[in-house]
Amino acid sequence: MKLLKFILFVTSLLVSISLVLGNLSPYISPKGFWPLAFFGLAYPFVFIINFIFLLYWVILKHKKNIALPLIAFLLSLVNVPSFIQLNAKDTAENPTLRKLNVVSFNTHYMGAYDYNGGDSGYFFKILDTINPDIICLQEFANLGGNYEKPMFKRFFNQYKNFANVNADALNNTFPTGYGVCIFSKYPIINKGFLELENQNSNLTVFADVLYGNDTIRIINTHLKSIVFDTEDYKTFEEIKEAEDSPDSYKVRRIIAKLKYAFQNRAKQADKIRERLLVSPHKVLLCGDFNDSPTSFSYHTIRGKMKDAFIESGKGMSRTYIGKMPSFRIDYILHDPSWNSYNYKTNILNFSDHKMISCTIEIP
């Protein structure tokens, strides 16, 4: 019995320390100390385990064991709204203000390469309901892509009158950028790359949109992907099933890929923050960050901007629905002087991400 209590105490101690380290991860760049990023990635799971331990010690009235889980819990409360929201804001605060309907979505190339059926009409029905003014897409369409698929044909026909920015079309000497595109109902008067830290893969584009008498800078980013392959996903399954421990080299390979992605996303985030600080216009930023709200990338890019999910979301915040553990990695951020409401997520069966949308009030 004493041995069990000791094991529980040590486990509780390690969990609380891990949670504290997770709270520090947004402030320490993986470029300098990458292991801390893993604690940020595991944050929601560690938070729940720490809370269970806290309740356990409270119920048993072990006052000495309560202190550290309680401190870790209190320090973590500031991050909870980034993961779960209970009071959705569905209506405008000021109906007289201008409204901008925004969609952000990693489409997984509309399923063009690995999708053989499904309800494609549902996607367009949702778009019709949202009536978007701004659409930011990742993994959408590159030059030379599979445009003959019905999904692409219908999309380009439906939004043929929208101004657009395609990462490939900006400069044909650069690589694909994994289909990072912006579509705008309003005129685009300037466009370009915001950062090109990973020229062979993920990158960031911007479009300066003329909105009435104002100009708004729209930014669409796709931060560095982890690029797990079939073997890596098999390793995750082995870990989940817990029947046979996966080979150590497989685990090391996953850790190496995560480390590489953490560090490259940090480079992109630093460059985006640098450009945001000198932006001549107020900013709406969308994208697939491939990172959680307790990451250096999210914290660095967001700065003082508002997060549409925190402003008006509801329930759990996950947007990635693929084979890995689910996190919120897709975001709509906007200038702090604006308000957002009616944040929604929709599952489309051709993508491993949810489509996210909201309405933004602009004075």
C-alpha cells in the first residue's frame, strides 16, 4: 500500500511539473530549446490528468500532496479558454457595423488524390449558407494541379468573380507552397509572399483588400507540416493498442520529425511576427498552424490579436481530425479593435481538417 501511494505521489509530481513546463512552452522558442515544445503539445492531456490527481488528493485530504497540482492547475487556467468555450456568441454586438464573413480550410486538395466519393454537395451548401467574403485555403490547388476533378471545377465556377491569390501564381520560380490561396469578394490591390522560410513546402501569402474606404491585409499561412508517413501512423496505432511496444527507432524517428517541424514553424512564426509589426494595414490572419494554442508558433503569431474561437466558439476546439491525436491547429485571428461572432466548424469527409468560419464586425 505504501509503495502504491509512493508511485502515485511521484506520478502526480511528474504530471504537475510537465503541466508547468507546458505553460512555459509558448514563451521559449524551439530553435533554442526544442524539448519544451513537446510539453506544450501534450498540454490538454496533462491538464486533465493533473486535475484528476488534484481531486484525488483533495478527496483523501492529503494536504501536502495538493500544493503542486493546485499551483500547476491555477497557472494553467489562463490557457483553458484556448481549448474549450462554453458560451458561444452567435449574434452581432453592434448590428450597424460592417460584417465580413470569413472561411479558413485545409481542404486536403479537395480529396482529388485519395477520395473517391462522398457528399461534395454538402461543402457547397455550407459555403452558400456562410456566404463568405474572404476564403483562405490551404492544401487547395497548385499550378498544374488536378483541376479536372468536379470539386475544383465547381469551386472555380462558383467563385470566378472573386479576386484571388495563389502562391504558385505569384512567382513561377518558387515551389508549390502546398496550395496556399486567398479568395476575396472585394478587390485586391496588392499581394505577395509574407514569408518563405520553407520554400519547398509551407509558406505564407498576403492580399491587401479594398474594403469600402479601408484597406485590410488578409494573411493566409500554412506552417511547417510534420510529414508523417504510413509507417509513422502504424507506430501510433501500436502505441494506442499498447499490445506490443513499437521499436525504439520508430519512436526516435517520430520525435525527430516533430523536432524538425517545431523548429521550422518557429522560424516561420518569427518572420510572420516581424512582418505583422510593420503591417501598414489592420490584419485578418487565417491558416493551418500545425500547432496547438500552447505552442510558441501560435503565441508568437497571435500577439495581441483576437482569436475567433476564444471570442465566439463553443465546446472543444479540435480542428484536426486525422490519424494523430486531435488538436486545434487551424485559426482565424484578427485585429483587436474588431469583434467576431458565430464561430463554426464543419466536418467534410474529403479532408482531415475541419473547415472553420466566423463573422467579423469592422467599425
